[in-house]
Amino acid sequence: MSTPGITVGAREWRTPPVAKHALYSMLYLVVIIGAWWSYVHIAKVPPFLLPSPDAVGQSLLTMGSNGQLWGNLGYTVRNIVIGFVGGVVIGTVLGYLLSVSRWAREIAAPYVVILQAAPKIAIAPLLVLWFGLGLTSQLILILALTFFPMMIAMNLGLASISNDVKTLGDLLGMSRIRYFLVVQLPGSLPSLFSGAKVAIIDAMTGAFLAEYISAQSGLGFLMVLGNSTYNIPMLLAAVIVTVAVGLSGFGLISIAESRLLRWRSTR
Amino acid sequence: MTDFLAVTSVTKVYQTAQGQSVTALSDVSLEIADQEIVALIGPSGCGKSTLLRMIANLDRSFTGEVRWANPPKPGKDIGFVFQEPALLPWRSVARNVALGLEGKGSSKSVIDSRVSDLLEMVGLQDFATSYPSELSGGMRQRVAIVRALAYDPQILLMDEPFGALDAITRDRLQDDLLRIWEQTHKTIVLVTHSVEEATYLADRVVVLSPRPGRVKSVHTVPLSRKRNAETRELPEFARFAGMLRSELE
């Protein structure tokens, strides 16, 4: 463990790493927006192909002030959260069952893989047909996308526990529940986090895909609306918010990972 | 004579994936006294580790008998040290040592004081809050040894415990083990490939023959219990180790 006093003493004269990171990110943003702005103005790109950054910013502000943005953002974020959490729980439980029970493995494994090999876009219209245009079909699509990486991650995590540690669990007379809580779950966390990083992106893909096909609200719906009404600034604003949502989801998982897996960073 | 532990006519036959039956151990009998250090040596695949797993009650499919003066209580009486430390990397050193004490009704303060005594015994008291990844290989194996001793088991079983370490660390850990024995007088059964290690540590050495494993011979080490670096220089030491080596050929 590092002693905070020593770390502070040695780095006093430097910029704190977090501030440095934020500074670099800002610089990137300025450069990209600057390049975009220059390209639009110098090459005289027509606004229906690529509006300039200030038009997109204006659209973002308008949607923010008239509430159009918040309602749709909230709708999408809620669906992502429900779908992601549900997918994590289902995937982890399935992964555990498939690992510990040969019986479950032999019955379920082929179907699971076939289901996963099928492109989800192909299933999406079926889901709409079966479950209607509402929330149900959207959530099922998100769940179908997110559970798989978590299931694989749980499988890999459990397989990573060494035979000696399993023997130790036997010797210490650990019950199945205690062994799961003390050994298997913490031992699988690194790979569960890798799985969660894939799953959160899949959850977002699922949410937007669902909104493209069927929804009456959400960020995906905003994109469709912007596109079909030739409101290109609105389309781009929705894309930018979408990217921001994606980065936040990924960032939150990375923060949780570095908190919970502190033992890995002290190497 | 009531032995601390008696292994009588143990035979182990297992089926390979190809359906052939292989005899790993054949009619092995062995008595172990309380507070004794016994080394099992033999060529690779002679069933030394299998025998250790039978004593630990991890392997129950064999014929013959493993009889204890006091049958071990599950989860409390067998200390086991593997070739790899097998520590839980997400637990601090202290929490790794505490693993076998948790969930057995001891209070936290009792566990804490037991753990700090154990860490002091192997000179790791300053590393209680470190993670295993911050330790050297030798230190990790010391943690594994005191983890096995934490719940005061009847017997300490060691499966090539120093096999993965370099020569210098290995010598140091052998001295640590002897010091631990001085303090605890635990019965130790140790599987090893090294005749020097067997000679240096053990009271008696059991030589097993190649597969199927049988007890080829049992030798009492002709050295006093007090052993240190000079012991390795003694002519008896070299003679005994040489004799063991010729037994293995």
C-alpha cells in the first residue's frame, strides 16, 4: 500500500494526473471541433450534409431548453440501465450454472451458442412481431445482447481459479455458498469487469437498435426524427449525446473496476 | 503401539481416459509418529502426491486403510502446502492467513492476534496489509505455510513445497520450516524430489519405487534433530544423501 504522505511529497511540483488527463481530453476536443469548423467553412460543405459545430451546439441548446433532449435521454438511459443490470444478473447466473453443472451445460450450451451466433438485427423484427412496439420488445433485445458476454466472462473467471485453490476450499471444509462468496466471486471479478465493458456497449447498441425500429422516444428516435425531417443538426446532436452516454457508461464501469480491483494495480 | 497415523495396505487403481487401468500405489503401508517429520521421495509418477492426498482425505477411492489415533475433524486438522503458494491475490497477506480461521466461530480479535503471531513467526509482520503480488516467491510460500498452520492442524502435509523456488530461497525456507517445527512440534509429511531436502528436514525418509508405487525402503536419518547450515557439510549428510540417490536409481 502506498503511503499518501510520501506520494504527495514526491509529486508536489507536478500537475495532478487527473487534471492532466482532463486537460488533454479538452485539447483533443478543441482540436477536433476546430478541424470540423474549419473544414465546413473552408470547403463550403452544404449544411444538409454536415452542419457546422455551432449549428449543432445551437440545436443541442434548443432541445435542452425545451425539454426534448432530457425526456429522450432519460428514456434511453433508463432502458440501458435496466437491460444492462438484467443482462449482468442473468448472464452471471447462467455462466455459474453452466460451469458447475455438467447437466445444465449439456442441455443449454448448443442453444445458447446458436442464439448468439444469429445476428440480433435479424431477431429484432420478430421481437416486434411477438411483443409489440412497446418497451417489452426493446428490453428483450437489450437483454439478449448483454447476457452473453457476461455468461462467457463468468465461465472464464471460474475456470481461472487454480486447482490448488479448489483443493484448499475442500480442505477448509467450505460450503458451496461460502466457497462462492470467498473464492469464486472475487476470483471471477476481473473477467466479469471485462465482460461488463463489452456488455455495456452491447446494451447501448441494443437500446438504439430497438429505438430505431420501434420506439416513439429515446435518443435513437431523435436520430430517426432528425434524419426524416432533414434536421441534420438535430441528428448530429443526438449522435454526440449518444457517444457521451456510451463514454459515461464505459467510464463508470472502469471507475468501479479500479476501485474494486485495487489489488491488481499494486503490482 | 498406537501410532499417530497408520497407512495400511493402501492400493490405488484408476482408469485412464483410454479405459486402461493403472495402478498408482500398490500395497503401501506406513506408520507416522506424533511430532515426526517424514519425507516421501521417489521418481516422478510414483504416487507420492496421491498418497499425500489420501492422508488429507482428498482422495477417497482406494482400498486399504488410513487410520488416525484421533480422526481429523473436517476443515480443521489438515494443513496443506502446495508447490505453488495458491494464495488469493485479492486478499491481503493477513487475510490470506486468516482464510482457514474465518467462518468457524472465532471472533475477529482472536483471529487478528493469531494471524499477527503467525506472521511474526515467519518474519512477515510488516507485510500484513500487502497483497501477494507485492511479495517475492519465497515470501508467498511462507504465507502459504502459516496459512496452513493457522488453525493449528494435527498434521502439516507438504507437496513439494519448495520445488518452485531458487536454491538460495529454498535453503532459507527449509531453515524456516525447521524453526517452525521447533516452535510447534507439528507432525509433517513432506513430498520432495530432492534427496538433500529430505535428508536435511526429515527424521525418516520413505523411498517409493517407480509405478506402481510401493514402499521400497524406509530410512532413519542419522543426524541429530538440531540442524543448521553446518549440517549440510557433515560427512554423514553427504553419505546419507548419496545412499538415497542410489536408492532412486
